[in-house]
Amino acid sequence: MSLSDYRTAVVTGASSGIGAAVAAGLARRGLRVHAAARRKDRLEALARETGCVVHPMDVRDTAALYREFDGRIVDVVVNNAGLGKGFAALHTVAPEDIDTSVDTNVRAVYHLLRAVLPGMVERRRGHVVNIGSMAGLYALQSSVYGGTKAAVHMLSRNLRLELEGTGVRVTEICPGRVNTEFYDVAIDDPRQRSRIKDSGVRELQPEDVAAAVFYALDAPWHVNVNSIELQPVEQIYGGSRFTPVR
Ligand SMILES: NC(=O)c1ccc[n+]([C@@H]2O[C@H](COP(=O)([O-])OP(=O)(O)OC[C@H]3O[C@@H](n4cnc5c(N)ncnc54)[C@H](OP(=O)(O)O)[C@@H]3O)[C@@H](O)[C@H]2O)c1
């Protein structure tokens, strides 16, 4: 089982950035792609370009998620919809941003998986791709966003154990900074945003992340690509730096 054997996919957050690149790439490879996001006009433009099926919806609306996807036969589910609302120190974030981030980045992921996994297990065919983040693996002073992505990390690890013997594969993709609308949504203050966006770091492109997704989907059936970390060459994560005393 590899990408060429998969027939159908659900991609959340397909109206921009990584999700749009993944949805377009899967459609080009011949899959029937169900593309979900709130911005209907963007989804319809994607549909005209790629032939994907549009699901204009808010993934935080749990009833809508089950209405659209419960029992639907899908081979691939890409949990990509997400945002960085509250990408600041916890003691300064707007309380509603905590709910928005947890509901979008975590709660919706659980419910979409709950909707499609029983069918995957029954058919012994399926691939879960969760878009995590380097922020879920390394501390970046973003306890709200990082906390939600750390939840996606442990969800992915636990799922692989729960699904052992079912043939369903689980992959987590952890990008560093990607050139998308992410920071426009995450950071309201234009000066703070431009400190990040205009720092001169050559960011990953959405297609770079999509290529990592396709690599995992394309692996031979006996291979589960557990996790991929990818980051701009000019942006290194992890550890702490100090100037050694000479
Ligand atoms: N960009 C980065 O630096 C970076 C790094 C690591 C991980 N990531 C992760 O990558 C994923 C994709 O983000 P991106 O970088 O491609 O940013 P993006 O361009 O802002 O895309 C985010 C997508 O999520 C959708 N979305 C957000 N809230 C939603 C909701 N309530 N219901 C339905 N869809 C919703 C948006 O669609 P609508 O607004 O139309 O609903 C959009 O399609 C996210 O999970 C993000 O955390 C991004």
C-alpha cells in the first residue's frame, strides 16, 4: 500500500498554506480529495483547479465534523487545520485565544479521527497524517501553541500503539517556519509580526512540507514513517546556547 494505492483523502485547512499544497498534490496524484476549511471562496478556487470536493466548515463544530465525515470511506486523513492564536507568553494571551487554539489544533483532530478511524480499522487500510510542529517538540516560549502541538505529538505516538495490527499507519510531520498565512493569523501586532516575517530567515515553502507528507504516504506498505522534522537551514531548534568561557 502506497500513495498510488490510496483512493480518497480528507485534508483539513485546505484553503491556504500547507493544506492547500497537500490537497492539490494529492488530487494531482489521482486521489479524490475532500477539502475542509472555513473560507468557501478559497476552497472553491482550489476545487476549480484540482477537482477536489469542498467542505466549507469550521472544524471546531463537532456536530458538523461528524455530519461530514462519520463513516465516510477515506484512505488518508490529513489533520492540518490549525493556528497559532495565543502565540505569546501565557500570562499575556487573550483568554479566548486559548480556547480557539485548543479547539482547533487538538479537539477537532480527535473528533475527525474518531469519525474516520473505525472505517479504516474495519477495512485494514488507512493513513493518518497529523501536522504537528517543531513547537510541539521544543520549547519556544509558546505554551499555548506549543502545548497544543505537543498534544498532537503524544496523540500520534499513542495512536500507533492503539492501531498496532490493524494496518493503519500514523505519521506526524513537524515543520519549523513555513511561508504561509500562519503568522498573519497568529500575531495581531504588525511590528511584532514583521520582526518574525522580515527577519531574513529563508522559510520552508508549503510544497516542502507537502513533499514530506507524500514521502510518508508513498512508503512501501511495511514501512510506517513515524515522524518527520523539517526546518529552514537558517532556523535551528532545541537545546540552549551559551558562550563558552575561553
Ligand atoms: N507556518 C508555519 O510556520 C507552521 C509551522 C509548523 C506547523 N504549522 C502547522 O501547519 C498547519 C497549517 O498551517 P499553515 O502554516 O499552512 O497556515 P495557514 O496558511 O494559516 O493555514 C491554516 C489553515 O487552517 C484552516 N483553519 C484554521 N482554523 C480553522 C477552523 N476553525 N476550521 C477549519 N479550518 C481552519 C485555515 O482555513 P480557514 O481560515 O479558511 O478556515 C487554513 O486553511 C497548522 O496546523 C499549523 O499549526 C505551521
